[in-house]
Amino acid sequence: MSDESKTHFGYSTVSPKEKTQKVRHVFESVAENYDLMNDLMSMGMHRLWKRFVLHIAAIRAQQSVLDLAGGTGDLAAAMTKQVGDHGRVVLCDINASMLQTGRDKLINQGIVKNLSYVQADAERLPFEDNSFDCVTMAFGLRNVTFKENCLASVYAKLKPAGKFIVLEFSQPDEWLQPLYEKYSFSVLPWLGRTIAKDEDSYRYLAESIRMHPDQATLKNMFMQAGFDDCRYVNLNAGIVAAHIGYKY
């Protein structure tokens, strides 16, 4: 476990406690408009990225699945259909506002079977070891204070032969970087200011993407945490990458 006294909140250097508080504030602020903003920011592509995660997860009936940092429940909703009546899906998020928004959304959609909700820190998951066949985490890892702690915690909670899939913004191809930079620091804050009435939170989200480990670094972190057969798939020229590792 890490004992570092400083970490990053976007481009700022803060204490771990400060980061926890600031990230909580960001997601309390954006929870109500989270789904709308995801559609606008990604031009709807986040739905295709999540569909790809479901494809490579290959979840089967009767399995137990954890959707970590699951927010408003897009992945969890689909997973409840995949695990069937005798499977289990846990939607887990550290932020109460996001978890409540997700819970309300899924209940309104009539999704109530085989689904439970847990508010917990991804670095200290409150589940028994060897509990899950698959753990997914979409656009949440970059907000974790000490990512190595999250990877270790997930590894412990996976069953043997279980898999961990992380979908996260990453390092785009070199030709795309100038355009992507302009979009991130001009369009995203503008959307935050105009639609969500919260420019600062969306500027943080852009900064957090820049501070997140690139594809090769994150793959190495997976391996250091004990995962085997680690690999990643770039989507949309590396704007997003899907990382996968197995517990053998």
C-alpha cells in the first residue's frame, strides 16, 4: 500500500485527504447532468465504448460481477441481463450522489433483480476475497488517489480465472493530440459552463485525463499488481483504451 503524502487533483498537488474531498465535490456537482454530459462530451461514443467492454467481459449466466465506480449504472444495467436470474451484479461507487442517481435511474427502468448497491472506496473494497468472476471500471480509475491500491484490492476480490476490465481515457495517437488538446480545454469547459453550470468540474475532468497513466504505464501497473495476460485495446485512435488483466 502507498504511504505517499501528496497526490494530484488535476494539475494541482494536494494531500490524499484533499483529493478525496475535491473529487467528491466534483461528482456531487455533476451527478444530475452526468448522463447528458457524457453524451454531449463523447458525441454518444461512450455507449459504444461500454458496449465493447461488455463484449470482452463475456459475462455468463450465474456469474457474480462488480461494476466499480459504476456511477449511473450503464454497465450494471446490461450486466443484470447477462447474469440471469441466478447471477449477481453489484454497483459500487464511492460517491453517494452518483450512486443515488444510478439507483433511481435503474429502478425507473424496472431493473431491480440481482442488483445491489454498495458505497465504498475502490482502494479498500468491503467484499470477501475471491468473490467476483469479473470486475469492470469505466472512467473511474483516474479519480482514484492511489491507483496501485485499487488494483491490489480488485485482484484480491476476483475469483481465480477472474478478469478486471478498465475503460479509461488515455493517450491518443500523435496526429490527433493537438486537436484533442484544444477540444479538452476549450470545448469541455464550455459545455460544463453552458449545460451543467459548472466549468471548474469539467476543467478538472480534462486535467485528470492528462495526469492519468498512458497505456503502457497502466499495463505495467496491472502486471505489478499480479494480473496475468495483461493487454489493452485502443479505441478511437487511443482517446480511450480498454485494459484487461486476469487473476490466474
